[in-house]
Amino acid sequence: IDQSMARYALNRYFSAHRGWHITGISYDGKRWNESSSTTLLKSEMPAFIVEVLEEHVAHKHLGLGELVVLAATVEDLVHSEAFELLSMAYEAHNLSMHELLENEAQEDLVIRTFMLFYNMPWTQKDWNNSSALHKQLKSAHKNNPDWDATMLWVEDLKGAIKYQSRAEHNPFSKTSAHFGTYPLMLHLVEQFIDGYGMFQD
């Protein structure tokens, strides 16, 4: 298939399975939309990947194998950007990604900060300003009408993950935070990213 059909197929896949609308892929009926208001990527990276992939296979059409690679690459990019925000949330509160979170309060603080950065990108400028960041967290429900509903959904997601991993949970853990380790927090964020678009729809 040619580039336009490849983007259409990707748009249909991500829209149906993830609820994602990605800049450089979403189609508005006339041209490829470059200013989608609902976007998970900050750049035109998907379009760039298509062009590079076409150069790699030395023709203007993509096969099924290349399309699968392209879809997986886009998903990796989306996850990578979310993981960067999670790292920023840790750093904003001087928490180490290499150490256990001490309690549920720290766990909740990291999650709410990640959600703040993700849902209200303009707050990211305050990541190294503790006072301003706490004000942003305190007023999040006022600045984002969907904040309370979204955080309730996140709590449901956390509960589902806890239930699924109940057999693996260490009852002698030194922390009360279920997502106390950075890998577990990464897993939560990945599940959030994969399901959030469908929740919004």
C-alpha cells in the first residue's frame, strides 16, 4: 500500500484499539491533519518514520511487515514520551527512580504529578518549582473539568492491576505502596496510556 493508505490504516488501528489520534497520522478528509488538538506525540515523528521506512525498502509502497513495524514504532514513541513525563514527576519531588517509594502518599504524589504533566502540558514548566507545582496540583480539578473523573478511572486501573498481580505481591514488602518500584510504576503508566484514549471516548 502507498503512504496515504498506510497512514489511513494506522489511524484506523490506533483509533479503534487505543483511542489515539496522532499528529501526522490522523486524517481530516482532505489532507493529513498537522494540527490535531488530540495528539499524543509532540512532533511529526510518525510521518518522518514513514518516509525513512520507504527509503529503507526503496519504494513508495509498504508491505504488511513494514506496516506492523511502523505501528510498533509509533507505540514505542508514545510510551517513551509518557515514561519521560513519569521520570520528570519523580525528579520534581526529589524522589529516586532507583529506590522504593516509602508509602502510598508518595505513590499518589507521583501519579498525580504525572497526570498533571500529561493532561495539562503547560504545567511541565513548573517541574523544578516545588511551590508552583503544588499549587498546580491543588487547582488541577479547577483547571481541568475532567480531572476528578480521570483520577477515579486511574484508581480503577490501579485496582485492576493490583488484582491481576495479587499472586506476585510480596506480603513482606517494606513499603505500603503497591507501585513502589519504578518498573511497577512504568507498567501502570503503560497501561494508562494504552487505555486512556478509549476512556475519553
